[in-house]
Amino acid sequence: MVAAPASLDTLCINSIRMLAVDAINKSKSGHPGLPMGCAPMGYTLWDKFLHHNPKNPKWFNRDRFVLSAGHGCMLQYALLHLTGYDSVSIDDIKQFRQWGSKTPGHPETFETPGIEVTTGPLGAGISNAVGLAIAESHLAAKFNKPDATVVDHFTYVIMGDGCNQEGVSSEAASLAGHLKLGKLIALYDDNHITIDGRTNVSFTEDVLKRYEAYGWHVQHVADGNTDVDGIAKAIEAAKAVTDKPSIIKITTTIGFGSPNKSDTAGVHGAPLGDEETELTRKQLGWNYGPFEVPQDAYDQFRQAIDRGASLEAEWNQTLATYRSKYPAESAMFERMLRGELPHGWDKDLPTYTPDDKGLATRKHSQICLGALGPNLPELIGGSADLTHSNYTDIKGETGSYQPETPEKRYLHFGVREHAMAAVLNGIAYHNSGLIPYGGTFLVFADYMRGSMRLSALSELGVIYVLTHDSIGVGEDGPTHQPIETIPSLRAMPGMLVFRPGDGNETSGAYKLAIENRHRPSALCLSRQGMVNQANSSIEKVALGGYILEDCDGTPDLILIGTGTELDLCVQASKQLNADGKKVRVVSMPCVELFDEQSDTYKEEVLPSAIRKRIIVEAAESFGWHRFIGLDGDSVTMNRFGASAPGGTCMEKFGFTVENVVAKSRALLG
């Protein structure tokens, strides 16, 4: 590639800076400091290295770019516009942060074609990038042949001081170093400023030494404000290191070009304003009006269009060769890229009768993974150092994803729950058909919540396998008994929260979790065993809630149960029916799916005229009141648990048939 003249480089860089300044001024909010400081590294990367096709943002073999410091999103929007993406016009730039615009206040993958990852919560983006790099290396090992390379791209990240301070990035960077992800390259914007002022008030460590200890290749570009050649040479050197991820510390001046606000916290998160903008124009020698980009800059940036078309055409030819030489592998590869599940993927999901041995739903989960694994090669995941407690291994699989064996699909995340969730998101963001899952104890969903929320917000079909779901955990005590966690997950928009009540419902939960590629699923699974119900089924789980046991005529009482407590409702109903009471038992494995049923169906299951209802769940009652109303009651938790054998905890806190019967009789008067 022929390098642009230095003066043209400067013109292009200042085009990024001033588009950001003008957009943020117009919106009266935003973060101009990062785009102004990072413009040289952004320009160098996008103009000289990034393989992408502006006219086809979803071309599979493109390099992935992640702006981990998502508050500086005008950098990315400017680059998308300047390089010719139809998704970001100059009018979109002018509508920065406005209702319905394609340029929201942080990058959102579901809003703007060309955005790979939804970023904003600092540290999440670099952690997602680890997942993107894992996906690339896994697929490359799985599909590439010596004479046909169909998977070959880099993951680039721009991150800041805030990203390096958030703990999730440390977890993910440690894992990336262990896995030797050589196609992951991070550009670290070292500008010494955060919201509170200079970083020396709280952050004085040697970041590169830390990353070197993680096993990363490290470099430093001392002048990130003007040294385009130095940045380019560092990226070139990073690309040449194939057995380590790379970080390049690039020292910049936040708000570069602003005479009075650069190198201050004041330029981090507030518009420059009209007066300072005019001074900045003079400082940069920028003789153009608001939102005006010189044609020479457009011409340089938009070479990316022809370059990208050529790169994609070359890849398409490689794919055609691959298709002819390796038809079976190509058929699987292209099916995955289309997001299609293989025929018969769910045919081996187990079903159960009451005669089958009752197991913990975490064990049923393991059986499901074993049934799905051979039929679903895109399934990839693991556990945060709890494989033998979560039962997240796939029966029959040997070995795991390691630097020497990236073709394997079992991931050892180590004791890194938050990084696990962020990495799973990254695998999902890769949009290559991979279906990521990850396991830990349900109580540690609190460590993952930030990334779980981003799963839901970004419509990613990540599957969270969360075991040890109640006080039935027992002796580990209240630190491990997640009595408030399930209700809090149900409060998260877009998240499917399953708490299956037996083997059939566990199979049903997996079927729905796999099918929902645009909604994350949390499978809340028991440590203790439970019987299999006579009237449960895989299919009924799709209804969210259904009548498990019914009575003749109109019920006097409806018992609603989930998980291990479902059978308490069934056994209590038998006693109450023997007393002459008419009792219906409703299983509610997924509240969200029940909410989405028709009003007619919901009225059939929970008739509004039947106001005597009791919910039985070993968790906080939050959220259930809309189902039980003012006339109902609950057998739930209103305090933290205790350390004792699981059965003792259940008994002491009232999760017994006798207590459900007593509550029912009291409610019926």
C-alpha cells in the first residue's frame, strides 16, 4: 500500500477530529477528548491495516474493530462515515445522540451497521475482543486447509485508561495471554486523564509490565499525536507476533488541538463550545466550516471501498475453491455463517417419565449437553473453574481449547466469571454461527451482571448455565445461596430466565435457549434431585407456564411452582384434593415466555376469577405479586439463608409439603 503524504495524513486526521467536535457541539453532549487524541491511531489503523468492506459490513472475513472506550464513539462514527459506510451519512453525524439516529451516545451493534460490539461499560469491549479472537482461532483451526484458508482475520481494539482499570479487562487479558491469541491487537490510548483529573491520583502502575506478565507482546509509541509512521510500524510488528496477543501503548494528548482544554479532564466529557472550537480550528489550521470535509480527505479514506471489494472478491474465490475441494466442510461452514441450525439438532434431547430416576437439573443439563454436542458442532463453551460442579462438559469430548488445540470447543475460563460472560458475548458478536455457553454458580451471576445485561441489550443468544440455584445448596451457607438472584435476572429486559422443574423441562429449556439466537438465556439449575412429573414435556416449556395438574371444575386454589419446589406443589395438591379442595398446579419454568402468550391462554392458565393463589419458590418473592395479587400468598424467602445440610435449610425455611398445605388451608379460610 502506497503511504499518503504526511500533509494528507494530517488532513485526514483533522477531518476525524473536527467531525467529532462539530457533532458533539451540535448535540450539546458527548466526549470530544478521545476522538481528538485517538484520531491518528484510528486513521492509521483504518486507512493502512483494517481489512473491511464498507459496502458490505457483514463480510465474514473482515477484521473486527472494537472501540472499548465506547464513550469516544464519535471516533468510530467519523471513521465509518469517512471510509464510505452507507449506515453513517453526514446527516447521521449531525444527528449524534438524537432520538432514532444511527449515531447513539455509545456504539450499539444493533443500531449501526459497521459497529461490531456494543460498548460503553469500560473494560467490556477489550474483554469481548478476547471472545472475537477465540472465535476466529477456533473456526480457523476447525475449517482451514493447507490449500484453502477461509478464516483469517485480526481483532483490533482501541482502549483507554478506564478500560485498563476495570477488573473485567484484567481477567480477560490474563486469559488471552494464556491462550496466546496472536491475532488480538490492542491500541492503548495512554492520555493520563480520567474524569477525576490526572490518572496519577489513582492509577500509577506500569501497565505494559502487567500485560507482559500476562504473556502479551508489548510496545510503546511515545508520540501518538503526530507519529503516524511510528504507529504503523508498531501495528506491523504486532501483526508479526503470532504466538501472543499484542498491546501498543500510544501516548496521546486528550483533546489534541484545543488550546485551552487539551490535556485536561474538562475535554473528556463536555463539548468544546463555539469559542474554543474556533480557537481549535486556528490551532489545527482547519479552514473549513462545521461538518465540512475536504475532498482530498474523502478521496483518501474512500479508497477503502475498492480495497474492501477486492478483498471480499478474493475471499469469495477462496471460498469457491474450498467449496469444490471440501464440500462437507464447506456445507457446515456456510450453514453456520447463515445462522441455520443443522437438521435434527434436537432429536436426541432426552424425555422422562415419573418412573425415571429423579436427578438434579444440573445433571439433566449435562445430559442435554451430551445429547446436543454431536448434533450441534457450533456449540462452544465451558465453565469458570466449576466443570465438575456445573456439569458443563460435553460427554464424549476429549481435550479442551488450548493454544495447541484451538479446534476443541471446551473452554476453561478459570476463576473469571465476569470475563467469561464478556468472552461469551464476544463469541456471539462474531456472527459466525457459534453458540456460546458458560457455567458457574447462580450466585456468581452478580459478578457477571454487567456483561449479562449487555447480552440482553445487544440481543446475543448466550446461554448461561447457572447451578446451585437455591438454599438447597446447603452447607456452603448464605454466601452461596442466591435467594434474590433469580428475581433480579427476571427484571432484566430481553433475558429468558428458566428454572426447570424436572428433566423434561430442562430439555425444553435447552431447546428454547438454542433456538433463541437473539435472546440470552439463564438456566437456573438445582444441586439437589427432583422427581420427574407425569405431565411435563419439552414442548410445554415454550409456553412459559402451563397447567401441570388440574382438578375437576373450577379450582378453589392455584399453586404455582418452579424448580425443586414444583413437586411440593404437586404433593400438597394431592393432600388438599383429599380434603375436598379443588387445586390446580401450574408450572412456571419461564415467566418471560408466559408473559408473551396470548391473553386468552394466560386467562386459561390463571383465570382472573381465581384469586386464591400461592407461589412456591426458594427465592425472594419480588416479581410474583402480579401473579398472586393481594389475595394470594407465597412460600418464598425474605431473608438470607443459612449454613446447614440442604434438606435442613429447606425444612427450616418452610419449603415442605406440610407448610404449603398449611398456607393453602389458611388462605382458603
